[in-house]
Amino acid sequence: MSHDLTPAEAEAEFWKSLKHSNTGMLGLDRPGYHSQPMTAFREEETGTIWFFTRKDTDLARDVATSGQSAMFSYGSKDQKVWACVHGELSVHGQDRAIIDRHWNPVLAAWYPGGKDDPNLTILRFDADDGRVWVSEGGLFKFAYEIAKANATKTLPDAGGVADVNLQ
């Protein structure tokens, strides 16, 4: 069993959670392609999600030819929000305004040449739709619901799920 969750509520929870815990798995939406851990930086005014990567990665090379259908899978650190988001991934290149806005010590570790590292490139992810799961109680509520379901032979309340349109 689960409670009702509107698409608007699910989308709001996803964006709010992504702001505080922004690492997920990004990959092309094609058979045999494996996702990889990436840190997402959302531009709130456009809804665009940016990913910093090196030009010599498989993902950057595979996207370089043209925009590609991609999937971003996400689970918040507190395990309250989970999402699978579909969209188009493309190479945006080196954009100094985006680099300056999101640069931090973790990013700097991957680019010995700093903000001007020739291997630095930015990927642009334009989300179109997704499915979001929200469990308001987190891990402890989940554990309680599992124990209760096993004791009472009923289904646990694991939260709500909604399909969202992110365009």
C-alpha cells in the first residue's frame, strides 16, 4: 500500500532533494550501456541539469556526436526520494559561467588544470519525464513498515509514487 502522491508533489520533492544530495547514476538509454556515478547541478531557472566530466570518458565521447537519449537514476542520501528520469544528454563544452557557478573542491580534484583544464567538458541533460518515489519516514519508517507487514501479513506503506513531466 502507499499514499497518494501528486505529480507536482513528487517533482517538488525530487528537485528539493537533488539540491541537497546531488549524486546519481547517468547513462545513455540504450541496451548494454552502463550508467556511471555523476554529480548533478541543476539550474533552477531553466530546469537543465549539468554534469561535469572529462572529454576522454566513454560517456563524453558517446554523446559528442549528437544529443542522446539518457537516463538519470537517483536516490537521496536519506533514502526518502528515489527517481528515474529520462531526457536528452548532449555535450555543452566549456562554459565559464556554468563552471564558475558550480566549481567546488570536489570538482577541482578531477581537473588538475583547474577551471581551464583542457579535458574539462560539461554535459547538458534536458529532462523530459520520470517516475519519483517519496517515502516521508525515511529508513526508520521503512524498517517499521516491513516489521509491521511481516507481523500482520499486510503490505507495507512504502510511501508514494508518481509519474512526472519535467519539461
